[in-house]
Amino acid sequence: MARTKEFDPDTALQQALELFWERGYEATSMADLVERLGIARASIYATFGGKRELYLKALERYIEQSDVVEPLSQPGPALPAIRAFLDAYVAECLADELRRGCMVVNTAVEFGSRDPVVSRKIVASWAEMEAVLAGALVRARAQGEIPVGKDPHALARFLLVLVQGVRVLGRADPDPRRLRDAVDQAMNAVQI
């Protein structure tokens, strides 16, 4: 008869996410995971696979939990929603006392393109954000909020790069003036 798990896998996955987010993949050992999760190494392997598989599951969980783009899909004026989206990124960076940044950005920096599975997850996350931004910008152009000559897809790529840069700067030096000025200039670029 199989033993029942003496821990909650969902809670353990969330704890692993937090640890990987704080330290990154390479700086987190299996011993660190055993200590943080409070479960045996064998239980981690049996439930999640190895460290890499657990990291991938934690990264997926992080991406699923992120709902910052949802307001961009709501009806109504698009530019205020885009501004609120950008301001939320800055506010999140400024409030991050641990300076963890964004786990997706951290993963991209740590792994680069050397792991195709990880790269696909990162690129898919960014593609989703870009698509939602583009949809909001198409709506903004249709509503007369931005000039007809503006390319919503190019602007979406620009804003995607901006928010990822905000995340990087937020980790190293979250200077509020620098981050807020960047958002102001991005909104000016979108509207001119």
C-alpha cells in the first residue's frame, strides 16, 4: 500500500518558488530546498523530479500567478490602463525590499539561451505580455488615443523591453526618479 504524502505539494512548490526567486537556480542547492521545504530529499525527487524539474514547475507557477496584464484587456480607454500597468511595475520594484526582481527576468539573465526548455518558457511569457500590450495599443489607436500612424505591435515590443529593464534596474538600484521618468518618457513616445 502506498504511503500518503505527509506534506502539501502545493505549499512545497510555493516555498521552492520563493527560494528560487530569492537565490536563483545555481545558488540554490538541494540541501537548501530540503531545509526550506521541510521535507526529505527523496520526497522532493518523488514528487517533483530533480532540482531542474522543480525549478521549471516553480517558474511556471510564478508566470501563472502574475496577473499584471489582465487590466489591459478590459474595455474602456486604453492609455490609462497602459499607464497603470507601467506604474504598477515601478511600484512593485520599489516595494520589493528583498530586491528579488522578476523571476522571469532573473531566469533569462541566469540561463541565457543555454537551456531551450527554459528559454521557451521565458519567450512565451514575454510573447503573452507583448500580445496583451499590442491589443491594448490597437484599441488605443482605434479610440483615437494614439496617432493612426503608430504601429501598436512595435510600441508593444518597446514597452515590453521597458518593463523588463525596469525589473533589472529595480533589482540593482530602484531609484524612483529614474524608473518614473522612464515611464513618463515611454508614455510620451506612445502618444506623440
